[in-house]
Amino acid sequence: MALRRSAEAGETRSSILDVSERLVQTRGFNGFSYADVAAELGITKAALHYHFPGKSELGNALIVRYADRFNDALVGIDAQGGTAPAKLRAYADLYQGVLRDERMCLCGMLAAEYQTLPVPMRQSVVRFFDDNHTWLARLLKAGRSEGTLHFSGTAHEAAQMIVGALEGAMLVARSYGDADRFEVVATRLVDELAASRPVTRRRA
Amino acid sequence: MALRRSAEAGETRSSILDVSERLVQTRGFNGFSYADVAAELGITKAALHYHFPGKSELGNALIVRYADRFNDALVGIDAQGGTAPAKLRAYADLYQGVLRDERMCLCGMLAAEYQTLPVPMRQSVVRFFDDNHTWLARLLKAGRSEGTLHFSGTAHEAAQMIVGALEGAMLVARSYGDADRFEVVATRLVDELAASRPVTRRRA
DNA sequence: GTCTATAACGAGATAGAC
DNA sequence: GTCTATCTCGTTATAGAC
């Protein structure tokens, strides 16, 4: 499809990852093929197999790169300072950016297909969620300490809820082709946590 | 695989739906085949095509049956009375029951694969979510009126958040093979809404 | 209603030339 | 690094016998 300029320094490799990533995020790991990627890049399937021996290796490389990029974004949020609620909003905006591209979170998509994934990919997906939970729990603890975030139960539980709520909101919003649906939920979620209110209840 | 007794009154048809439903909920619509279903039922693929001409028809029948069953459950919750928070908890328990079976919500799974689905299936998926939002919004409004549920914004927005949060919690919990993760989130969600607290904030 | 048989296609993957 | 050519298998689907 697209014209082919001569490949330089891992350019093909990253192009393959770019196209595959978009296809997985929109169609799922079981919903795209080497042929799709090859056609779009104007190369052959055999060339793909040179860079990634099998779909399993390609899939795992996708998750690792995605998780790295996501972690970089989290570091960036921490680096630029701001209040805990602002950081939480920035976190939600990461998801929103994905959805505005008409994509599902890569790992949210793979979570749906989890039982059909090669084992290495499964581990990478779980690691992605673990990293998110850890980062969020730290943010939530800090926010609670400084009195800017309020929630019941442990920070880790709240973190799990946030990740789940954002992933689920993306999942459903995509069926409506309506990113605004996500925005409403994300705003509610952040505002609920940032709202000043008494937290006077039991834990689960 | 399973032994075959002679088919009576639509029994084969419903067996096909049962097996297919489980396969879609665990592996996805693009992750199962007629061969899988046929093997498990001990019949041939050709027999499947007699009952459901194509995968599209089978898929749509799955959603319709699932949505009907879900709606029956909602009617059941309404029928047995109880407080709005109790009904909300019962709603969350519907999801939990699915997850304890190591399944994803059928329509949550299909939402992930949305862009690869035949158009009739897409419409049925959206209808499922619409029905859920409608039912929940009605419950939320009633709860707010009687002072047992508290939330900011419109009931419909809150309903969208609840559906998304439950779907997302299922999605992630399944990757951990840990239904308890869902339980924690569901309990938090219900408790947050049932908690008596001032609602003194702006809408999104 | 269910079977056998087979068509038609696409998937993931490999060998070996350039 | 990329190609052509090919292989093997799985998938959806149909024709026609029983």
C-alpha cells in the first residue's frame, strides 16, 4: 500500500511495530494478520518473519514497547509536578489520548483475548497492569497524605478500581464511537476522588 | 467430545448456543471456530451450518439470548423489591457470577472486538449496553429520590460509569485469574454510591 | 437433522535466491 | 533485508447423500 523508501537503522522494525500496534488496538491480536501488516507497509510476509520470527514475538515486542512508553509518560507526569488531582487527571488523559485515536488500550484489548495469548504475552500484560497499579497507588497515598485525594480502603484497591474503570469506559465508549462518553466518566472519576468530603466508612 | 443423545425440540440448537457462548466469553468471537463447537458437541460442522447459516447469525443469536437473559435478571431484581443499594449490589452480583465462571461478559468481550464484528452484531451489542444504562439510570434516580443513593451529575452519566467500571474490573481481573479483584472493586463501587455524604459539587 | 466430502480461502511459517 | 515460492493447516461454507 504505502510507498517504500529504503530501510535504515531499524526503521522497518519500528514501522512494523507501529502498524501492528494500531491493528491490535483496533482489531485485536486475533483480528489481524502478518498479511495485513505486510500489505500496509508494502513489504512481504517473509520480511516480517525476518524481524519477528513469529506472531508471539511480535506481540510481546508490542507490549514491551507500549509499556515502556506508558511508563515514560508516568515519569513525565511525576516530573512536571502539580497536585495529586492534577496528576490523576493527567493519567486519565493518557487513556483519553488513546481513545481519541479510535483505539483501545493495547493491554486492555489483550486482556480480553488473554486466554488465547502465548504465555510470554500474558505475563507482559499482567506486568503492565501491575506497573499502573503501583504508580497509581503511590499517587493516591501521596494525595491522601496531603489531603487532596479522598478514598476509602487501601490505595492499592483504589488504584485497581481506577484502572478498571478507565479500561472499561474505553471499552464501552469505543462501541459507541464516542470518545465523549469516556470523557464524562473520566471527569467524574477524578472529581469524586478530588472532592473534599468526609470518609467515614468501613473497608470492604 | 461429549456423548450425543438424539436431538429433541431445539435441544441441539440451544446446546450450540451454550457451547458457543462459553467459547466467545472465554476466547472471543475471533478466537473460536465452528470446529471447536462441533468437536465439543460431537456433531459435524455441517450440522452447525444447518442451525446457524453463518458465524454472523450464530453470533447475533448469542447476543440476543444473552441480552434477554440479562433483562430477565434485571426484571427479577426489580420484582423482589429491596432498597436501591441492595438492587445495585444485586446488579454487580450478576457480573460477579459471570466472572466466577471464568468468563468475561459476552458483550464486554464483543465490545473489544467491535470493529471486526458484522454490523448486526454491533447493533445488538450497543443495544445491550443501552438497556443496562437505562435500567441503572432508573434505579439511580429512584435511589437518589429516596435518599439511599448519592452521586453527582445525571443518573445516566453515573449509569455509564457503573457499567464501564464493572466491565473494566472484569476485564482486568480475568488477566489475574482472580475473581476477588472484581469483588473488591464492586463492593467499593456500591458502597461509594450508598454512602451517606454531602453532594456539593459541579457537574462535568 | 445430520452426515461425508470438498471447495475456497487465509493464516502462520519456512527455504533458498538475490 | 527483502524477495519468490511453497507448505501446511485451520476456517468458513456448500453440495448432496442418508
